[in-house]
Amino acid sequence: MTGRRQRAVDRRALAWLQIVGAVVTAAFLVAGVIALRRPADGGAQALLFAFLVYGQIFSGSAQRSGLQWRFTRGQWPLVVSGAAAMVLALVAFGFAVFVPDVPWWVTVLPGALVLLVFGGYGAVRLARASSDPPGPDVPRVPLPRGARVGTLGVGIVLGALLMLSVAPAGVLASVLLLLLALCVLAWFCAGATDLGLPAIGALWRWPHEVGLAIGFTLLVGLTVFDVGRAEGGATAGVIAGCGVVLLFVGLTFVPGRGARG
């Protein structure tokens, strides 16, 4: 039974996923605070849609590594503690957004809480898993057609979000963001198919994940530094968006993960 569990659950990979998830969530929270404190800024909506896409991909990656969503009785204290920490981070997020003239450290407080609690626990889990034997080799196989289309779709969504995040505030930008949100919602409804984001996350390897990280970094950077209000900001957003789309076109040809041996 222990051997079967070790083959099904990769504790080291799950620990790294938790650390990366804490970093990504912290970055989005800080960028969201900065965007929401500006009047008539579309960057906050773009960040929200990107984070929802990330959450779906993350769930597929976690299930690939053996994460179980059903918790045992002994795990409930950790679940309650994590939920309490998330509530505290959301309270700090609301305080940072709606209270004017707060010091700079309040802006980063929600992200710091998430990074400290969830990232710290991920580091503890990684230390505990350091003595685990290496997992079985995972072969590289070409992405199936559905995963290729889904990977390209992720690139198109990120490219559109990059362009819209720096678009001048107005009715057109709001309508386009709404249409993009409806498309993402429809994509979520297809989550159980080969085109779904969880299935794509389960098949991706590190090159695809690096491409996703590049897209998120560009989106957070454009939002934090308010590129849309600078001269030539719209052009920078178009260039970044087209670059991300081209990057994901190339990633559709990168082999993904096969079944464990």
C-alpha cells in the first residue's frame, strides 16, 4: 500500500506546486490592489480572468501529482487554518483597496500573508519530502489534438488580456473584457473534456509552465507599472500580447507528459 501511494502521490511535486501557487497568488493580490486603487482601470479585470485560468490549470497539475480533494479527519485542522489565513488576507486586501492614503506596506500585506502562510507550509512539505525516493520516469509524448488547441487557446486569452489591460478606459474595452469573460466561462464548462484547462494542466511540462509564467509576469508588470497610461503603452501591450500568442503557438509542438511508467 505504501508503494502504491508513493507511485500515485508525488509529495515533492505537490510541495513545489504549493510554493509556486503561493507566489502566483501573492503577485496577483498585490497587482490587484494597485490596479483597484486607480480610477477607471481595466487591469484589475484582466488580472482576475488570468487568475481564474491559472486556478483551472493548477488543479490539473495538482491532480496529476496525486492531490486528493477529499480530506481526512487529521487534515481538517490544516484546512481550517488555511481558510482562516485566506480570510485574513482578503480582509487585508479590502483594507488596502478601500482605505485611502495607506502606507506602502499595506499594499503588499495581502500578498505577504499568502506567501508567508501557504508558501511557508509548502517549504515545510518540501523539506519533509526530501527523503522520498525519486518517482518513476514520465515519458514525453506529443500533445493530443485537444490539448494543442487548448494550449493555443491559453495563449490567445493571455494575449488578449495583455492588450486589454493597457487599452484606454471606455465602452469598447469594457465590452471586449465582458466578451472575453464569457468565453472563459464557457471554457470552464468544458473542463471535463480534452479541451478543458485541468486536462491541459495535467499534460503540460515545464516549458509550457514557463510560457504561462512569462505571460503572467508581463500582465502583472504592465498593470503594476501602469503602462497603459504611458506614451506608447497601448503599442507595448499589443507587442506583448502578440509575442505571447506566438510563444504559445510554438509550445503546442513541445511534447507533453505521458502516463507514468
